[in-house]
Amino acid sequence: MPSSLNGFLPAEALAHLKRVDPALAPWFGRIGPLELRPARPAFRSLCRAIIAQQVSNRAAATMIARCFALCARPGHPRPGDFLRLDDASLQSAGISRQKRGYLRSLAQAFDSGHLRNYRFVHRPEEEIIEALTRVTGIGRWSAEMFLLFSLGRPDVFSGGDLALRAGICRVDGLESITPAQAIERALVWSPWRSVASLYLWRISHWQGEL
């Protein structure tokens, strides 16, 4: 099994999921092949996650572009950028006071704190989650999304994600499911919970034929 996903999802992952979950299996054919291209580097990915909190995808894209354009190397944020930029500059990019604090907290952690020279690739998932959630503004959900979309870890599932729970409800014909129940439901997909998650997001808003 690969240590990270990069490109089209592995055939062995789909074969495993079809074998262990007959209810999920038909959806692979309906949706078709999916791929994942991990977003790196880590600091840039986490900045994007903070800026995108509680705003639409369109608004997030605009703010991210404007914010990253302020960096010494436009489009390539580094910790020193957010320790240097003043409130007025970040506010002009649409970054709220709360998110400015979050970005500076993240920058401090990478510049001289516990994330300086942190080797994410070699650390276990729960250790990474613990390290990231020590940063103000990063919760467990954001850390789990980082594991999946930035590191490409193959066995990640977030019970706190509303769309994932909606996907499970659609697959299983349920009205609702709690985060704890979703985590329990996802155990059968291990060691490919990330692959199942990528399909569940699509399933949650699927409008094609059944």
C-alpha cells in the first residue's frame, strides 16, 4: 500500500472497498475515476485552510489570491511574510482580524515554534493532528483535511465533516448519522478511508442517475 495518494486512486483501494462494502460499491461506477493531487508545501496549504474558513469557495479563492500576492514571493507565502505584514495590508486582502491572528499564530509556529523543521511526512496521523491543533485557529477537522489533501494520507476519515456524513446517509438510506457513528461506519474501509471519503463527497451532492 502506498504511503501517500498522488494521481488517480489506486485500483487496489477500489477493489478493497467493493469487497468490504457492497452498499458503496455501485457508486464507483456511477461517479467514475477520481484523482488526488496533494497540495504542498505544508505552510501554504495551512494558510489556505485558515483563510477559507467559514466563507464560500469563491470568496476564499479571491482572498487567498490577494493575500498571497502581498508576500515577498507573490503566491508563495512563508512564515516571515505574515510576521512582517501589518493589519492594514492583510485587511486590504479581506482577511478578518480573527484570521490575521490565526495566520500569525501559524507563522510563529513554523518560524520559531514547534512546527519549525517539522517533518510531516514521517509522522503518524494522530501526532500530526496533535501538533497542528496546538496552533490557534486549526481544529481537528482542518488537521484531518491537511492529512488528506496536503499529505495524501490514504487512511483518513473525518467524522465531523457534514458532507461525509451526508454521503454515508445516502449510501445507507439513513435520515442522519452522528460523528461517532460515522467514524464507526468508516472502520470497514480501512486502510483506504481517504479513498472512500473522496467518493462520499461526490455522493453527497450526486444528481446523476441511480
